[in-house]
Amino acid sequence: GQQVMQIPQYQHVQEGEDFTTYCNSSTTLSNIQWYKQRPGGHPVFLIQLVKSGEVKKQKRLTFQFGEAKKNSSLHITATQTTDVGTYFCAGHFGNEKLTFGTGTRLTIIP
Amino acid sequence: NAGVTQTPKFRVLKTGQSMTLLCAQDMNHEYMYWYRQDPGMGLRLIHYSVGEGTTAKGEVPDGYNVSRLKKQNFLLGLESAAPSQTSVYFCASTGHRSQYFGPGTRLLVL
């Protein structure tokens, strides 16, 4: 079946360090979305990437979509305690369903 | 706008009991989804609907049934609960690109 793999599963960083999570698919994606889920909360949409090689920035967050539209990454520069949570990528394979990665749980060490 | 709401927030069931989870959205969205979230498994799609009166199976549909009698409501039923159905259940609806999630229902099956 169509799957989206996400690594790492967990990441512990010192406050101020950078953080990156990666998503990979074996088949081409129509688009990829990123969500953030705070502890005890629900997933909240961050961004959608559609074009091959697309790069988007939101303040300290940088999102990339690979040239082959099979991989994506989220990079956070200079993490803050407010960045704590689980980050999910989710891809569309050309239909109405969204396939979620397993998520990367980010914890910040003050 | 309330967005996506879910009832109940928390429920404890005994094995073999039945229950219905209710999802409601006030954004006039056509597409609605039910996911379950388990530790380390990300979000897995149970069933979804692309419009009033329609339903379709997702990745893990066994043991669940759904109905979409009204556009704003999407019901998830468990006819005979099993301990393996202990999970957090999220409902979501889709706007023009992103999914909006409800706050979730925590279900414990003993």
C-alpha cells in the first residue's frame, strides 16, 4: 500500500539547537502537508507543499518538497520551548485520502 | 464558528458494549474523516466520507461502522467493543486544502 515513512520517531534537543524531521514515500505524492500536535491536543495544519523542489518558510520553520515529490523535510532553527510537540507529514497520492507519517516527537531540554 | 466538535471527550467501555462517537462540523465541508491514533502508529484512517450519504473504508475499518446522514455530521459506531479499540479517535473535515481536526475522543475498552 501507499505509505509515508517519517524519521526520527523521537528527537530531544537543547533549547536553541536546530531540529529536522524527514518524510519519505516510495511513490510520487500529489502534495504533502505538515501538521503539529501539541501534547494532549489535536493535529493542527502548518503548511502544504505542491510543487517539485518547493521551499516555504514560516518564521523559524523551513519546509522542503523534494524534486521527485517523494520526500519532504521540516527544519526548525533555534528551537524554543513552544516548539514542543509531535510533527506529522501527510501526503496525498492523487485521491481524497491523506496518508500520515508516524510522526516525530520533539522534546526541548531547557 | 465552533469548527469540528466531537462527543464524548472520554468514555470507558466494557468488552462487547457498543457506542457511537459523534462528529459535527459547521464549515460546510464535503469531506469528513475518522482516524485513530495509537502510540508510535501515527494517525490511521478508519472510514471517510466525500459527501452526505456516502462512506468509504480507510486503512483500518474492521470493527467500525459509519454514517453520514447529514452533511455536518459523521458518526462512528462500535458494535461490539474490543480492548484493541482502546485509542484516541479524531474526526476531521477538509477545507480547500487542509484538514481541520476535532479535539478527539479518548476511548478505553476494558
